[in-house]
Amino acid sequence: MPPVEPDARRGPRCPDLGQEPHERFLDGRQHHAVEHQDPAASRAWQLRRASGLVEPKGGTIVAEYFDVDKSRSIPWARRSRASALIEALKSAGRDFDAVVVGEPHRAFYGNQYSLTFPLFEHFRVPLWVPEVGGAIDPGNAAHDMIMGVFGGLSKGERNRVKIGVRSAMAAITATEGRYLGGRPPYGYELIDAGPHPNPAKAADGKRLRRLVPHPAFSLMVKWIFAQFIGGRGIFDIAEELTREGVPSPSAADPGRNRHRVQVAWSKSAVRVIITNPRYTGHQVWNKQRKDEVLLDVDDVALGHTTKLRWNDRDQWVWSEQQAHEPLVSVADFERAQAVLASRGRGQATHKPHRTRRPYAFRGCLHCGCCERRMQGNWNNDQAYYRCRFPVEAKVDRAMRDIRAPKTEQLRILLLGSSSERGERALCVGREQKRIRKAVESALLRDYVELDVRPAATTEDLLDGITKNRPHVVHFSGHSDDDLIEFEEEIDDYHKGVVVTARAFASAVRATDDPPLLVLLNSCNSAAQIDRLVQEQIAPFAIGMADEIEDGDAIIYAAQFYAAVANGQSIRSAHLSAQAALELAGLASTELPTLAHADDVDPATAVLVNRWSEPGS
């Protein structure tokens, strides 16, 4: 956020207001619901609006808090930049006097204003909005009413957009039968279907696609339906497909299923095929819905989270005409659903059920090799649990190729580089010693393995990545926005080897087991962490937003790994390390920056856990 010039008491900052700099907070979603604004355009017009409010009164914007890709419905406490602004309010050493919001319609959704504004009152920080022409007066009922109306309008706009989108999707499905995205069902593949009918999207290069039968897998779908309608059970069909070596849905599309074991068919895979109405040639939409449920019923202010739930069949939207070539007739599909619903009453080739036993862990235990649920087995008046997959699927050879389960240590590759003497010399050896001491003093020290590489060269980087497959890659040394400096194999002080951030990223990703976290404990390295996350090199990355003193970097690293080795999440370890800097009275508290992929949560990602693998 850009700060302001002092007032008459402390210099020429905000003379007309009699107060210090003005900040602005911008919620600024990346994509506007209607206009699909890009972040730069959204930020620009909101900043312009905020500046137009404060500058005529002598104010200057000194900093920006702008959230990207965060829905306005998410409470402030769960938005990264909004929560950072709240933390800035709490700081006695803040370098601003007021906060200006460029667009309250985006900043305050629903009741968020009533939950947030008391903090501004408590810390005596004025909140400026264009709609009231300046600062909100806590005692002015009209101001309070205006901001409440904005929250309601914001919520109403979002609801109208949701209704409009759902109505449009339903209409497109019913009248056009257009392919609406997602992975193709097993037995189909996608082909180009011409330019997009929306001129703007067509100009942007977007094209339509449609489903066509796969030459081999479509035959398997037809066979599955015929066998099931003929009376065979789901598990019986899955066993035969595995015995005959037919690729399962995961094996048929390995690019989208790298997280799944692909060596055999499961019952659920057969069931999904039997219950998928798109095999009739019709496009079907609205099988699932998104429900917003309270994150914590005891703390409503935390807001909602989205849950996917199945709709009843009468809520599905079917295309009026066939949209692609069918693999089964509608009559056969309905017959299969009737057979599935009647199971337990009709005849099929499944094996007889045994007497029910008290299996306390029914459905809770999974095989460590194939990740399937283990089956209860009663023997000698005791309950045992076994995996039926190796025997019944007859894939013992494939199972031997899967790594046996074990509690895995967190492997940390510590790279330290400082080849020059004088002002550029760094205490990387001291940092590595402090990290080792912190880990050895932690509760879960036996679950952490350190691979320490002082005087690290580029060969050490590649060797450490490929040989030890680290979960964490830690670098301490010199860097800037796009460069990292390693040492050479020279037994004297020398000028280091400078490599680009892209070359470093390429080395880190050159392994079958990429790291979970990359920590660049070096100056101006925060510019590199977004690339590491966006290019899926690592789901978590930490860098420094500016130049950081040697001692500050050591304190941060030691406390971070101490917290990690005590079983804390990545987010908590990061906050603990920042707190260590603040407790030491250092000004670099905000320099360490944590970035993460959209599909992971640093608050739940635990690197050291004695009961599971790192990152779970």
C-alpha cells in the first residue's frame, strides 16, 4: 500500500486532514462477474477511485492491499491481503493514519462491514469510502445504513450472477447439448468441433469440443452394460476386466489420474460407468450442486465453505436431442439402473453374504500398497483385515512394483552458498548449524533428515534433488528477483556462479518426486516463489520480499524448522518464525512471504507427522 506525507505535527503529511498517511484496501476480485476484468485493470480503477477521494484533501496513498482470485463472500480473516491489513491495524508502529476503500461493494459482502468496522473503531483508524465523501462516522446512523445496504447489494449481485449462470448452463444443455467441459467419460475422447459461438471467445482462440467414442474403450463400456444387465455383479465384472488386462479408467487417462493406482479395476469405477447417463448420447448437467455451509457453527464470522452434493435425479438437466454418439440405448441404461436399485432382491453372480460380525474398523482401514479399503475377515474368533486385491485381481507382480508403506522421514536439502569475503560474506554455515540444533531439539526430531550442503554448487543442487528426493529445498545465499548465486569447486574466495531463477526451477523439478516446499532464504527472492507455485514445481514456496539481514534470515530459518519439527503446519511454522523476528525487535517481520497453490492449504499441510507421509 502506498503511504501518505506527514501532517503539520510530523512534516507535510496530510495537512488538511490533520493526520498521517492514508492506506487503501482493495478486495478486487480477479474476474468481475460480468466484465471478467483482469487484476491489473481492476486494481487500476479502484486505486484511481481511492486516490480521487483522498488527494483533494491532502492525503496520499502509501500502501495497497489488493486480494486477487478471492471471492468477495470470503470473510476478511480468510483473505490473505485483507487479514494482513487487519494485522497492520493492530501494529502500534503503523505508518498510516487511515484506510480508504476504493470499492466498498467488493470489500464488504453481506454482514462483513458490521464484523470488520469495530476493529477500525477500536484501533482508532478512520475508514474512508467514496460513497460518504470521506471517513465513516461511527455515530452516524446514515453512514451505517449506507454500508449495510452495500453489503446487501454485493450479496444480491453475487446471487443474481449464480442464478444467471445456472439458468444459462441449463438452457445450453437442454437446447444445444453443448459439451460443457470436464474430463470425458471412459469410452469417449474429445475432438475439435469448430470455433466458439460466442464471438469474443472465438476471437480469444477458444473452440468447441465434442465427444466421440474411443475405438477400444467404447467397446468395454458396451460390454460392461451387457454383463451387468445380464446378471453379473459389479465386483465380478471388475475382477474379469483386471484379469484380462483391460486398462482401467485411471490407466486409460494417466495424465489426469497421476494420483491414482492404475493397476486394476475397482468396484467404484464400474459403478460410475453404469450410472453415467451420458453414455445414452445425451448431455446431462446438474448432477451435482454446490452448497455453502458454515465453516464453524460456533463462529459464524468465519463464513461458509463450499460442499459438492449430489442432486436427485429429477433435478438433472438432459439435452432434448442426442449430443454425441450413444454407447447404450436409453432403454438399456434405465434397465441397468433398475437392476442396480433392485440388488439384494434380484439374482446376480455376487458371492453369498456371510454372518455379520462386529468389525469395529469396517470401512476405516486402507491398504498401504493399493489404497483400497481392506476387508474384514473373522479367524480364530478374532477380527482381521486384509486386502483382497492381490489375490483376486492376480496382479502380484504389479503389487511388488509398488513401494511398501512406511512412515517416511521429512527430507530437507540445505544448500548454503557464500563464496566471497568482505561485505558480501554470509554466515550460511552458522544458519545451517542453527537449523540442525533447532531440529535436534524438537519433539519429532527422529522424523527429520537433513542433507546439509555448505559451499553448495550447482552440482550439489542436482545431486541432492535426484539422489535424496527432498521434500524441502532450502537455499541460503545471494539472490535477486531473477538470479541465484552458487559457488564453484574452488578452494579459495571467489566470485560465485550466477544462475537464472528459471534454471534453478528446472533443476528442482527434474525428479520423479518433486519437493513440497522451496524456501529461498535470500534477498529479494519473493519474486521467484510465484513462478515456483504457478508452474507446479512445488505447492508451497517461501521467499523474502526485500533485502534481509544475515542475522534476521538465521532467526527466521531456525524457528521455522523448529516449528515444523514440532509437528506444526506450514502456515503456523511461517507465523512462528515471523513472531521470532518480531520478538527480537527486528524490522524484517513482513519480509518472509509464503505462497501456495490454489488447491492446497498451508494451514492444514503438516510436513512432519509421525503417523503419515510428509505434506498430508
